[in-house]
Amino acid sequence: MKTIFQKIMDGEIPSEIVYRDGVCFAIKDINPQAPVHILLIPAKPIARLAEAKEEDAEILSHLMLAAPKIAKEQGLEGGFRVVINNGLIAGETVPHLHIHILGGRQMAWPPG
């Protein structure tokens, strides 16, 4: 069964895609937690970070290098936060690894 992110990637569900390359794509979050809230999603469905394999290292690296590029395109030169939820207790709602890129306001610490 496809996740919502796979359906978005395949064009089955409309979404505002702000970035796409051969490895990943990024969309605006439909429930933003900051003025800028982007979800960066690998095309390969990896359920969660804890289930990534050694063979996924290039994908994970690519995501981490794409995040600041997307943040800059979204006007977040002053700073941004990157979040990966892993498991229900951490707030994971879709079993498809994704990175939250948040910015546009002062972030508090600790999060959550």
C-alpha cells in the first residue's frame, strides 16, 4: 500500500511541490508549525530513520545536503531547524521517512 507521500510523488494527490530531483522531493506541510514548514521526502520509501540500511547512506546524505539548499530557496538564510520523527512516540504520523524543515520564526529549546 502506498503512503500519502508516494501518492503525492506520483501525482495522485495534489500538493505544493517546492523542490524535486531524482532522489527526493519537498512539499509545503499542510499543517505548518512555523511560517515556513517544508517536508523533504526521499523517493525511495524508507519507513523511518531507524529502518534505514547501509545501502540508503547515499539517500540520507543527499537529503541532508538538499535541506539547506531548500531552506535557502525558502528564504531561511537566518537559520532553520531540521527534524526527523522516528516512531509514534516521537510524533511520526506517516511511515515514510521525511525531514521537516522549519523556519521563519525564533525556535525554542527544548522542542516538543
